Amino acid sequence: MPLRVWGRAALLAIVALGSSSPFLAATPVAWPGFRGPDMSGLALEAKLPDTWSKTQNVKWVVDVPGQGWSSPVVAGTTLFLTSAVSARTPKKGDTGIYGNDYIAELRAQGVPNAEINARVRARDIEIPEESGAVRYVVYALDATTGKIKWEREAFQGTPSGGRHRKNTFASETPFTDGERVYAYFGANVGLYCYSLDGKLLWKREWPPQPIYLDFGTGSSPIVHDGRVFLLQDSEKECFLTALDAKTGADVWRVARPDRGTFSRTSSWSTPFIWKNSKRTEVITTGHGFVMSYSLDGKELWRMNKTYMPLASPLAVGDVLYAGTGAQEGDAARPFFAIKAGASGDITLAADQTSNDYVLWSHQRAAGYTPSALVHQGRVYLVHDLGTMLVLNATTGKELYRARVGGIGHTFSASPIATGNRIYFPDEEGKTIVIEAADEYKEIAQNDLGEMALASPAVAGNAMFFRTQKKLYRIQR
């Protein structure tokens, strides 16, 4: 199915531009991967609008075939996006957190555990037999006009495992280093490296691994100093691997035998490259622990007593911010500020909130799916159910609490910031814009009218929003 561009200005631009010019090596990269430069969610120089709709401040909008919650990435004038396309109707996802409430309802009715598991799986999991054959597709679009530059089918086949109906088979965000684009569909499909003009340079595929409760995969690749880093934690094998970015060959692979405080071991968190004054580290979040590695795969430090690994870490200078959430409520939402130079086990004792390397911690702060944002000395932490806690980034002191957008908003995408504005995209396609301040000051709510779980991207003065079926370029 072709991508279709709407809007007279975009159509005129397509006619005027014709074919694109050849790519040059090291094309400038505006938004390389998940959460943008340094995985910070920051676009400090961008001049973004406060308000928009499906027509206001929209430069173009395209239909995107299939399903995918991967975010767009941008190099030069090219935007890259992935999708999973199937001829069958997918099991429909809904907004909000669900699963535990249904289990509690069935238990109250006296339904046996085996029957509960069967009913929950039938309602929430799309198994391979239901999915049928899936086309795993990479798209390259002209970021200025929305015109498709090229489309490549990376792989086609029936998935080896299922997916939660709120997940997709294309939830991993690709990465571009300005020379190549790395499209990853999880360890159960593979990693596919293309030149910026669409030539397949290499691919890597691994034996399928079981994922916790057949939820599907979600950890995205990152590229640093000529290496591609992938976190591949499943219910069978768990490992962190570094590949040569030019060839795809293994540089190293390290097993992750630590199970933290849980028997389950799958992770959906994206690893983070932390460049601090002491060294450069690869930070990973596993099920029940955060672990740091050197660039050659040696463990540097670890911290236990965390929970579900969905959100990804980030850093400001010599301070790393990491946390995890869970459906279980506030008691399972620890968040930590960790200073550079740590070694060994830095887990806090039961009566501690800090130690030699943990500057401060808050046990009831982290989001579940959305990652944190640190901007202008504040840490913004929004939970899936809409409650937000804002902390002083230096001390961890609470500045304020608020329900973003009011009652009824739920969140999966991670926020972005520019200037004195913070943008929180909710799951129904509304973005709540607030002022960066020591109190909650809402500026606007902007509705695109369709479910949206992907985090937005920014290039220049434009934002790119992916909804369930469309991709928008929002700009004044």
C-alpha cells in the first residue's frame, strides 16, 4: 500500500522537487534514534508551535500502512520509519493500563487460575496463528514534503511469538548515524542495515526467544563510535551485544545471568550511552536491576531493587537518571540519580535513600512506560495513568505534583522539551503543552483524534507525530 500525502502545499513541493539528490556521507542527523540526541528528548533550539490540530499548523500528513509504535528518525531531509503490515485485521489495542484489573475481577468471581490465564491471553495477546504472515517494512520519506523516497521489505513471515494487543511487531525505533539506517524489529526478527538511499548493506538474525507472557519486543538499537548496541533480554537468553556498524559482525557479546529480584527476565528498555567526565558507559535496565558496562562489555556496576524495564535512562553531564515502574502502584516506582565513577554493587540498603554513588532516590516517582525528561534543572516523571511528579534534578526534592491534562489522560509516549515548553503526547493523540516552571501551567491541548503511543521526533522547527494510521509534520 503506498503512502498518501495530503495537502496542496505538499503536492506542489513534490512536483517541484522531482527526484532527490544523492546522499553524502555523514549526513547531518537531527533526530538519530529513540528520544533524539543523547536520548534526552530535548530540542532546545527548535521553535515549535504551542497549538495545532489535524489541519492547523500541519505542513503535511501521510497515511502509514500497517501497525507500528516505532518513532520516526531524521537525517538531513530524510525521515525513516518502520511498520508491520499484515493482510489480517490486528487485535485492537486500547488506551490505559489493563490486565491486573481483569485478573482481579475474575478472581473475585472464583474463576480458577488456569482459566484466568487462558481468558487474559485470549483477550490481550495476539498469537502467531492470529497474526498470519507479516511484512516488516522500512520507509524513507522526504521530511520536507512527505513524499516517499523508498520502501524496503526487511523480512516477511509469521511471527515466532505473540504480542500484547497494545504492542506492535514494529515498536523498536530505528537508528541513523548519518551514514546508514539500522532498522530493528526485535531479536525474534532481526536487524537490517541500509544505506541512506535504500541499499541493504547487511542483516543479522538470531534464533527466536520467548518473551514474558508473549508481550512482544520493544528495545531499540543505539549506535556509538562505529558500533551498534542491542539489549536482547528474553525469558531464555539474556545478553548485550555490540556489532560493527559497517559490517554487522560481532564485536562482543556478554551474557546477563543476573535475574535481579524477579524470575522473569525480559526487557523492553533501550540501552543508553552515558558519556561522562570519567568514562563512557553502556547503561542497561533489566528486570529488577540497572547495570552498567564499559565499551568493551565489562560490567562496571549494578543496582538491584528495581521493577519492570520499560522506561529508558538518560543523563545530564555526570549524573545519570534511571528508574522503573510497574502496574502494582506507587510502591513499585523507584527513581535514582547516580553520579559518575560508580563500581560494584551500589544497591541501596533498606534504610537508605542515598549512598556513595546514589546522589538521591525517590521510591514513588518513576513512570511505567514513559521515560523521564530532565530540563532546566527539573525532572519530569509522568506515569501511564497521568499523574506527574516534578523533582529538583540536583536534590530530588519534590517541586509539585499534577495530573497532566486533567482527569482521563493516559500516557505511553515519552515527553519532549524545547525552550520553556514541555510536550506530553497522550494515548488518544492529544498533546498537552505545559510551561517549564516550578508549578503546573498548562498552555494548550492539541488533538490529532487518533490513538498514539509513539514518541515524537523533532527536526529544525518541525515535530513529527505518529498516530495509529498517520504521520504528521507539525510546524508553524
